[in-house]
Amino acid sequence: MKLSEAVSVKILSICEEQNISVNKLASICCLTQSTVQNLIAGKSKNPKMLTIIRICEGLKIPLQNFFEDDVFKSIERED
């Protein structure tokens, strides 16, 4: 799995767990809807760490918890 796909899977999983929409996630995390939509659609091939940090801060989850997921265990490089 590529990093962009893993980030998308994790974001959608978090939204489902917390019962929030993608648009609500963007609002909570002070991100534009297009930024979050691009992450979920896989259009952002190299997601910025700052964006992921904002998502974690907005949802009050430690950054470490974001990456402690099986989807990140076998990441393929995207260069």
C-alpha cells in the first residue's frame, strides 16, 4: 500500500470511529475541505506532516496513535 492510500484509509477510519463527516473533520482541524478531500481521494501523493499533525490535534489523538495502525506496516515508496 502506498502512503497516500494508507493516510486515506486511516482518516476515513477515524471519521467512522468518531462518527464525523469528512467536512466536519476539516472544520475541526482548521483545514480546507479540499485539503482533506485530496488526502482521502489519494490526490495528495506526499501528505505533509503538518497536515497530519493538525488532524491529530483537532481530534485530540496523539500523533503516534495515527501511525500505530496496520495500514502503515507495509508502505511502498512513491517516488
